[in-house]
Amino acid sequence: MEVSRSPFYVFDLDERASLMSFVWTERSVAMDADDYKDAIRAYARLVLQHRARRALVDLRSFRYRPEDAHLLASWWANEIVPLYNEAGLQKLAFVIPDSEQARDETPVEAQAGENFLTRQFASEQAGIAWLTADP
């Protein structure tokens, strides 16, 4: 079920699987840093609102390139991670573009304070399979 849409993204919720999906669009090329943060913040708030246990972020059409990745990492840790933790998020999967050459499943090193597992995948199907598998 679609729960939110903008020119930059679409958010979908599968209540049965407790899975919130975040699909970036190619129009993300026109974003600025505030648009980027607003999108991630909106997604995190919906994960919390719906108490989603699983999250999928599809980056295959993502075109925005942040100028200061270090600053965004700090913002992520301070503002977004606490929302995911409060929601009880268990697993976060990123579907990355072909150019990023992800293997079927690539673990991502947990950042300080994250209470959830994170992996990268080459396909949406592989990401969903991991997200919905028993822990």
C-alpha cells in the first residue's frame, strides 16, 4: 500500500510483512541537501509510526550526490538511527545500482547506536527475501 509519494520518492507499506519500502526516483537528481534530509526524515517517521520491523531502500534510481557525506553520516546517527531504534526496526536492506556491483548479500558494518542489521543487495527480490526470512 502506498503511504507517501513525492517527485523524489515513493514509500510503500506491506503491513503483513511489517515492511516499509523507500524507492527513490530519477528526479532525485534535482534535490538539494534539505530535500534529501526531508525525505529520509519522513521515511524514518513512517517506519516509527507503523512500527515497521523491516525496511527496504531502493537506490537504483537515486541520482542526488551529497556534498558532505561526513556531515550527513553524523546527522544520520543523531536523528535517524534513534527513530529506527524506537520503532523496533530489525533489518534494513539497501538495493544498490548495478554500477555499485553488490554481491547477492553484502553486510554493512553497524554504526554506533544501530540496533538493527543492515545489508546491501543487487536486487529487490534478494533484499525482500533476506528481510522476511526468520532471524
